[in-house]
Amino acid sequence: MVQVDLITGFLGAGKTTFLRKYAAYLVAQGHNVCILENDFGAVNVDAMLVQDLLGERCEIETISGGCDCDTHQRRMRTKLISMAMRGFDRVLVEPSGIFDVDEFFDVLRDEPLDRWYRLGNVIAIVDALLPGTLSAQADYILASEAANAGAVVFSRSQLADAAQREAAQEHLNRALAACKCSRTFQPGELLTKPWDEWGSEDFAAIDRCGCRQASCEKLHFDEHRAFGSAYFLELGLSCQQLEQNIPALFTDPACGHVLRAKGFVQDENGWVELNATADGLTANAIPKGQEVLIVIGEGLEKERIEARLKG
């Protein structure tokens, strides 16, 4: 049977960055890996960020577009069926940051997928600089993504002090308690080692982490109604302009509650990936991209966001 690992995490937590490192480790161990990217919206930005991993032992498949739960499950089921006979022994699924993981477990239990795939590791990425408060819907997503994790890994821990890491853990536990989850995390359970310091032994431990059984009281809401996205194609703005103006989206209530902005822009030296949350913005050179900026959040006002971006 093909082992499927799920890499979860709320918007902007750093799932794709971790996935790149984990997939590279598995390929180096001789596995035939397929990465299944499921981004929120019509343009799959995260899939573009793992293109350099493509090779004889690594392929990438995508499921794009926000849709209702039933449609999304059908798309995932169809994609997994099409992948089943292609010689992979590992599949890494990176869902969107607002994904209800129960959908994923339900799909794997279906015929005929339950005869071809087995659940391996559930890895939850949690931002060490997690905001102190989120909406009830966002907290539920945060909790559901960590409840069944065999390992919970802090991202950006090198930027956080001990008090901030403790606050992030307390927030996660509050979110778990709010949905009456049977699980909480104790000091020392969350992995805080900065990823740049990880070696093969760290990834080997992750590859053995498995998953946990935990019960939660489901919060019924349509994540695609609770969370929205605004797409901007070919804005005609420079990288410098975007770096200067994107942070204002997180502080202007008239834009809505912006949770994340991500995309690509071209400057004189080539393509740049932009990735922003309320805690900051990063700009990294990449081999290729597509001129697009995606803003994700709650109650977004696209016209106001565009005006802010254009200064």
C-alpha cells in the first residue's frame, strides 16, 4: 500500500517550506514521492514553490479552487485514484490552510482508496508567532489540524523567544479546549528546533511520528464562506512597492481581517516570491513564477485592498 502523509497548518504557518525539506529527505532515502498540493483558490501558488523538486523520484499533482465540501472530496478522491498505479510509495498531501482534516480522513476510508493507501504521518505546522486571538472558525481549523498530529512542529521558532513560544502553545491548547478535544499539548511536546538546524535524524523521527486518535466537537460552518480570497493579476506594481504596501493590509480594518498575502512579482533580477502575515513579510528569489498576488482572510474588501496595494 502507498503511505500518505498529511502536512497541515493554518494560513501562513510555513507548510510549503517544511514540505520542501521533508520531500527532499524522502527522495534522498530512495522513495518515489508524489506531492499533492491543494491551495485555496484558482491559482495554486504553493505548487509553483515546489517545482524545483520535480525529478525522477518526485512528481507534483494539484487540486485548485475553493469549492464546497462534497465537490472538494470528489476532486481529491479522483486525483488519488488517478495516482494509485503510477509507482509512488509515498504521497505527501499539503492542504490549504483552512482545510478541515476530517474531509481527508473520510476520503482515505472510501472504497477503493482504502485498499490502495494507508495513512502514515500527520504533521501539524504551528507558527511560533501565532496571533493571540483568532476568530472561532479560525481557532477550530487550528485545533482540528493539530488534534490528530503525530508531531506538531513550530515554524519560525528562531524568531520567537520562550514567552512567545509558550503563548503559541497556550493558544493552541485553548483552541483544542474550545472544541472539546480530548487532547492537549504539554511543555516539551511541540518541536521547537529551527528547521535550518535539522539533520537526517530529525526528519527520520518525523517519518516515524504516525498519527493520534483524538475526538473533537465539530464546528459546522462553510470554510469557503467564512474565509475568502482576493486575486490580483498583473497589478503592474514593483516588488519594492508591494513590499512597502502589503503590511498595511493587516492593520487597516477597512480591508477586512487579512490573514495572509502571497504571490509572485518580477523585478530586474528575476522572479520574487512574496509571503506575508501580520508578523512580517519575506521576499525570496525563485526560478520562475506568475505575476499574481492572493490575499486571504475574513470579510475582505477587494477594492480597499487594491487601493492600499497601489498606495
